Amino acid sequence: MRDIDHYIVGGSTAPVARYGDVFDPNSGTVQARVPLGTAADLDRAVAAAQAAQPGWAATNPQRRARVMFRFKELVEANMDALAHLLSSEHGKVIADAKGDIQRGLEVIEFCCGIPHVLKGEYTQGAGPGIDVYSMRQPLGIGAGITPFNFPGMIPMWMFGVAIACGNAFILKPSERDPSVPVRLAELMREAGAPEGILQVVHGDKAMVDAILDHPAISAVSFVGSSDIAHYVYRRGVEAGKRVQAMGGAKNHGIVMPDADLDQVVADLSGAAFGSAGERCMALPVVVPVGDKTADALRAKLIPAIEALRVGVSTDAEAHYGPVVNAAHKQRVENWIQTGVDEGAELVVDGRGFTLQGHENGFFVGPTLFDRVTTDMSAYQEEIFGPVLQIVRAPDFETAVRLPSEHQYGNGVAIFTRNGHAAREFAARVNVGMVGINVPIPVPVAYHTFGGWKRSAFGDTNQHGMEGVKFWTKVKTVTQRWPDGSALPSGSEDGGPSRIQDAFVIPTMG
């Protein structure tokens, strides 16, 4: 069994009092342990960041962009190794692991254009002889607290933009699968980022609180469950920090009567069950409009779900692998039982799934519920597993209302051939990201990611220009260069007559 260390300048020096176990989800065995760090570990990382950040901020943006270009090359060169490492700790199949890393790299590609996006604004002649310009400057030290489900993508969403903008960054990844974040930090250093610009500290709630309370950390980005996101947002803001905290989701897929049901079923197979449903942009609720649509969709879903192959994460034929650990497997199966107890019709039961030769692995079979109603807690809460729920809607208005009134507002999709219905739905639905015949509407890297309601706390979204705004502060300069023409002849400094050349606020003149 190996030990996974912090990635801090100078290495770890303090003795480790507590460790967390890192499992192999395929076998259920412990494969590594990770230190659960303390405030003293964070202090060392902050000190190194403070030493490195001013010089990095003073580095011109095109040189910072070159580091991003080189980092991208290194990640691509190490893609196979990174994907296998990620898969071995998370459990997602290799293809999904590569997709995890690739979606993070797309934000790095956006960061390669940082010289352009950091350009300020300029107004010549805002007043008599007065010019006004603005500049975006880094905050100083940023921090990211990331979840287990995307150990490659979400860290890159955060540290890529923060570092490109001139900040130092301290990452606290999930203690469940921490190896890929450490490897990414090593590759960033190899790409040319100065020592101390990207560091990784491990830990649990004690480390999270230390980050939120540390006076030298100016901004925190978080992704996780909504209750914890709310906690992070509130505590961080109370400490005077800028905070973006992305929470949970219960994304709906509306199926109109005119939709291509074969295409819908193919889309749902990936969106609901891919990566074992452990995605905040998964599609766990499907809303067919009308009983005829619902019955036809259900009839097509059952054989498609039964054809799904659940396997070990290295199985190239598997559609998805195990969930991350035993506790999460139990949580998902408990929610399935809750659905049964609340009166939903269990059509396909994924509990008790085992894989020959991997009987202790954390596998959950694909599960389908029908006739789920909005008063059920299994509908109201996020399950975060391979569970699809059918909520029948009698009409279009109900289909708009269901996701709009849900406590979460991360993503939603509508499947239809009717352009008017799609346009109306997109305009009216109370959700942050909308897909039209796109089951997982994660925006491309040069747009921005963020939900509404309890899916996001804070006013600024992740990556794209919203990310640049989050990781920078705007400074506006009003300048004037009087030429002295109003001064008396022969006077060296003008004396009292200088009032003729005094500044007058433009709106007063």
C-alpha cells in the first residue's frame, strides 16, 4: 500500500496524525492512504504561495500562456497514464476517465488565450484632457475544494483560469481519489509554473475550514453537495472571501410526444447511467409528456437498460464501472429502497449486483423507477447513482413547471422536433443550463458553467469569462496630464494661479 503526500513546496515536515483510505472500487480493497492535513500544512502552502505569487503576477500574460500551452502538451502526452490512475481510484471506465481529463483540458485551451481576455477597457477624452482605463489584476492566492466525481476536470476548471490570471492556487481535492490532482500539479511545475504557484493539500472538513478561515486566501471555488456548498459559501463570505460554491442537482429530461424515442433512449442510457450516475450533470429524471409517450418510452427503456454492461473500470466493453466506495454504494441502495417505500414502481432493480471475480467491488446495477411523484423524497433529493426516475407529466405546462419548481436548478434538457416548443421551454424554465436535444448540456469552455437555486451559491460562474471575472479584480484609472499652459509666464510652480489649470469633474464643467 502506498502513501499519497501533499504537494507542498519543501514537502511535508509535520508528522501525520490522521490518514484516509483510498479504495480500489473494483475490488473493494484499500490501495493507498492519504494524509488528512492540518492548518499547519496549509500555512506552509500559503507561505510558499505568498513568496511565488507576486513574481508570477508580474510575468507578462503571454509568458503565462506559454506555461498553459506546455501544460496542455504534457497532460496530453500523459493521458493514458492519467486516465488509468483516475479510473483506479474513482471507478469510472477508462473512456469516461479520458473524457474527464479532456473536458478539463478544454478550459486549459481557453486559458492559452489569456493575453486577449485580460485586456482592459480604455476611453480617450472622457473629460477635458482626461482618459479612463481599467485593468484586471489577480486576487493573490486562490483555493479550490473539489469533489470525487471529476478529479481531473474540476481542478483544471479552477486552477487553470486562476493561475493564468496571475494567482497562486492551493487545491484541496477529494480524499477519495487524490492522486490525479497531485500528478496535475507536478505537470504544471514541469510546464514552467514557478514553485509554489500550484500546490495540493489533502484533508477533510478540518482542512476545508482552515482554507475558509485563512486570511491570506482571497477566493475559494467549491463543488460538492448543496448543504456543504451553502456552508462553504456562508463561512467563506463571513471571512471576507470571494466564494463560488456549486452544489447538487436533479436534472430533468423533458420528452415531448414528437421526440425521436430511439434517440432519447440512446441519450438517456449514457446521461443517466454513464459514470455510474456520479455526475452533477447526469440526467436522473425523465419527464415524458402524456401517458402514451410515457408508456412507449418505458417499453423502449427496459431492454436498453437490461443491455447495459456493468464491469470493472478497465473493461473496454463496459458502459460503466463501480461507484466510488462502499458508503456511497450503500447510500444509493438506500435511496432505491426509499423509492420503493414511498410508492414508486420499481421496474428494474439494480441492488445486489455482483460481478464474478469482483464480488467485493462497489457495483450498483442500473435501476429504473416509474410513476415517481413530486412529493417523494427520492425525487426531491439527489441520489448520485445509476438510478433513472420516470415522472409523468400530462402536458407541456407541467413539464416546464417540474424542473422550475425543484430545489435544484443545475441543468435540464428537452427532446423535441418542435422548434417553437424548444424555444418556449428554454426561455421559461427556471434552470441555469438548458439542452435542446442535448442530454448533458455542459457548456463549452469559452462559455460558462453554473446552475441556479440550490445548485449554486455566489454570483459568478465557473470558467469562460465568468471565471476570469471571479479570479481577478478590476482597477479603474482616471488620468490627466496638464501641460501647464494656464500657468503665469516665468513662474516655476504657478503658485495661486494654478487654479486655472485645476481639475474639474467632467459632469460639473
